[in-house]
Amino acid sequence: MVAIEMDVCDEAGTVLARGFLGALPSRAVLDAAAARFGLTAVVSDKAQQVFTELALFAPAPASNSAAASEEIGAGEESARFPMGGVAASHAARFLRLYIQDIELAMLGRSTGESVLPVELNEMLVMAASEVCSRANESTSGWITLFSAQLESPRVVLHASSAFSDVGLRLWTAGLVLFDLLFPLGSEQVQVPVLDQKWSDSEVTSLRDVVKGRTVLELGAGLGLTAVALHTAGAEGAILTDYTSEIVSNVCKNLRANACLFGDFKVSAELLDVVTADDTTLFGFASRAQVFLAADVTYDPALVGAMVTALEKLVELAPNEEGNVRGSSSGGSGGGKPLSRVAYLLATRRSDATWTLLQRALTRRTPIAWTDVTQPLLARSSNALQYLLPADAASISAVPDAVRVFRFHAPSVAL
């Protein structure tokens, strides 16, 4: 066996812990770590020890532990597994796969080398046994998105690992939306040269669009967008979704991350655009200037309703008289009043649903739409890799399946 440095094994264990606590796809995390550090490092005694300590037994992060403990209901349960943490079903799958990889390596069946002199970490096995015994008890739990340092979480979210809990999970377009909004230092933002058909006067970054404005999100899900809106300088956020269960969970996540918001004005409210009439939509439209929706067109029955709702939100509310685009708002100049604008981020999952979306977009309405995927992603802050370094390789490919559509008055260019 080729000798490996202990710091490589340490880093491999840290990356596994980040992927585990971030509730990233288990197989993808393990494969990405093996590709980056080598399987020998990933299954090493040191990597197992580091992973077990950070992912399973480390106390909850200090900046969020008080709020999370209040939500969970008992202070001691803010610790990681086996006493609390991410959903047991997700944890059980991850641990089963990791232990399976270790056992295969011990037998020499997955390395192409001789049998590796590694042993299963006793604490890892004990934790896995307890977690797997609880796997069928609950599909919900807390996940943590990290900053550059494992000890410094950006946000903790109460989420579900069940695929059927659509509004209680993180989805692809929602992560891309966060990436477009979350501001990093200028030294970390790389802005490539845009295609010649776009110019800075036509499209600005989404961070500049929301700065100083109140933003309403349809299908807010876990409420993660509020964190990005706050850091991007938005005046406030109205997070909406279609069931009381989802809205209640958003409120739970807002309370758990209250330390991140300060005086930021944010609320979670019930809004079902399928049943909402124009009066209801007008009431919401009058309170915001920017409207966002990400991964809300996954169901054929929702496609038309979501597109119509975004068009009506832009159409029903008047422009912001007196709020002139200029350097203070991050715009392109020209002295034009800022118009209401909406952005839809859609993930292409099936040809049938995508065809319905294209038909809905091409209907004749007073509101124009533009595909602004290229210029907006060019101004992305790469926050996904900053927050989720455990799976950076696969995260970099996430935007490829997502398109960004902007809804606006025909004479307006934002």
C-alpha cells in the first residue's frame, strides 16, 4: 500500500463530514471524496476518526445552537448524531455506504491493490447501529450549510429527506438562486466576459436587482433565499408557499437563524397561486418590487399557474415612482424608474414538463419574458462552492440544467 499523509486523511474525513451534515447525496459525496483524495485516504483510520468526531459527535455550532435547541425542544439534542442532527434516514444511508466502502477496501475488492490494513472505527460502528435503528422513525431533521470553516455555519435548516416532501427539501434551482444572490468579497467573484449580444446596460446581477427592494418568493420551501437576500442588501423578504406545513417549517428555520438577520424584515405567509384570484395577487404585488420562484414548475399541473402568477404580479403592481435607477441601486444609469420584475428559475427534468413551460412562456400577454441564464450565471458569486465545498465537483455542474427567465414590462431592461 502506498503511504499517505495524515493531513490528507484528515481533510478527507472533514470533507465527508461536510457532505454528511449538508445532506448532500451520499454516493456523490463518497465518490467525490475518493476522486479527490483517493480511496485509501477516504477509508483510512484517520479519516474515519475525523468524520466520526465532526459529523456524529461534535456539538452543534455555537452561533446557531441556541435557536436550534429551542426548535428541537431540548438543549442536549442540539448535538450531532446519535443524539440529534440530520434526518435519520439520510444518515443511515450515508453510514451504510461508507461502512460498505471501508469493508470492501479491507477485502481488497475495490482498490485494485492488496488488502488495505484498515479497521472499522468502533465509535463509527456504534453510531451507525443506533442511527440505522432509528431510520424509520423520522424523515426530517437539521442540515447545516457551511462557510469556508467547518466551525462557522452560515445557516441551519430543518428539512426532510423524503422525496415526496417537495416543499421541505433543497432543490437544484433553489441552490442556483442562492448562488446568484449571495454576495462574496470582490476577490472571490470571477466575472467572465459575456457573449457579445449582452451588455452591462441590459442585464445586471441579481444582487443589484434586489438591493434596497422588498422581494417576494413563490414556493419558498425551506426559506434559504432569505439569508441570501439579507446579505445582498434587500430591504425585506416575503416568503410564500402553498401549505401551512411548509410555511410553519419556514418560520422554524427563520427562528433558528435569527442571529443572521438582525433588523432584516422577513415574513413567511401562505399563498397558493393555483387558487389565488387577482385580488389576492394584487395584495401581495403591492408589497414587493421583485418576485422570485425557483423549481416551482416540476409538476405539469403547476406550470401554467406559476407562469401566470409571475406575469400577474409584475402586471398588477405599478412602478416605483421616484425610485430612480442609478449607482446607489446598482443599476446601469439612465434615470428610469425601477419597474416590477420577476425571475423564474426552472430545472429541466422531463421533456413533457419543459414543453409545457415553453408553451406557457410563449402565450400572448402584456408581460415580456427573456432568457437571462447566461448573463446572470456569468455574474454568479460561486457561493455554492463556498458553502458546500464537500461536493464542489458536482456542484459546478448544477447550473447546466437550470434556466433563468425574467418577466418584465416590454419597455423595461433590467
